[in-house]
Amino acid sequence: MSITRKAKYSVAIADDHVLVRKALGRLINTFTDYFILFEANNGEEVIKIINNREMQLPDILILDVNMPGMNGYETATWINNHFPQIKVLALSMLNDESVIIKMLKSGAKGYIMKNVEPDDLKEAFDSIIKKDFYLPDYISGKVISGLQKDVLSLSEKIELTPKEKTFLQYLCTELSYKEIAQKMFVSPRTIDDYKSSLCDKLKVKTRVGLVIFGIRYGLIDINTD
């Protein structure tokens, strides 16, 4: 006898690898509180389906970073601009700092690897629904010290200097630290001082951590290139 289970949250998948997409779909349908709403091969298909006025919007969209046609970055940006209530979870084989930063700046609420364990995927869903953000420690080796544990309250005021804010914004780009120094008309040593100061204030250890913290707490304007 089959058991009817009421799932609360809908999930959509966009991935051009059919086997990956189907396997993910079957797995997610076993999760308590989650069910698959639709699958798509790329960003264009996602937009076409979502723009159908009769289609229910997904609560979570799992988005492959590298897809033919409209890729993950472009699709996440479109979703963020048109349907910000949809929470994008980036999916990739790449544990690359620049890729993670670019996806988060495009509006993704989280980032996971394709070799993720089922329990970790479920944890990602739960965190995105409840906290509006998810990043596992393994992505970049404890890049955020205590962020997932809510060590810093959202209401706590963070005092940054104008130069630190500018530096934090530049960290979202693909510029090297040397190139950022040139843009800001300061020495590389001064850039090191900015980084050390921000790491101390925000309690993070890496560039990825700084960017994630900045985006998470509204210190970075994701609409600025």
C-alpha cells in the first residue's frame, strides 16, 4: 500500500545532464517536505516554464553552473531580477573560488558540489528555506567562521571604513589583489591591511568568506559590476 506524503516545498532542477537530473529528481522526491515541480535542460527552458502563468513557482531552483546556451550565472541573474522569491542553489563539479563568488554575486543562495551526500543536500534545502543561505564547510575549508551558526546577529552593526567597503566590493570581481590595488590607487601592502582588517572584523579567513559574508549581510551591492 502506498503512503501519501504532503510535501511543503517545491524544487526545480536545471541541468543538461539527463542522468544527473533524473537521479536528483528521484532522490529529492524521497525527502520529507520536498517534491520535484519540474526539470529543465538549461536556463532558457527554466525561463520558458516559469513564465507560464499557470505554472507554480518553485521554492528552490537547483541550477547547474555550466549549461549550454544560458548558463548558471545568467539564469541566476535573471531569476534574481524577475522572481527573487525563488531560492537558487548552485550545483557544480567546480570547487573554484571565482566560480563560487560569481554564482553568489549572481543571486544564488547557496553552492554545493555534484558529489554531495544525500543528507548534505537535504541540509542545504532546509538551510536555504529557514536561513535563506547555505554553504558547506568543504567548499573552501571553513571559509566562514561561525556564519552558519549565527554567531553574528543580523542586527549587529558592522563598522567599515569607506575604503574597506570599496575593497569588499572589488573582491566580488575577478580582479587580482594587485589589480585591486591599482584600481584603488594604493599599494599592495595597503590591500593586505584592508584584507586583514576585514577578516578580523567579519571573523572570516579567505576571499570567498569575505564575499559570502558581504553578500549575506548586505555589505555588497550584487548589482554593481
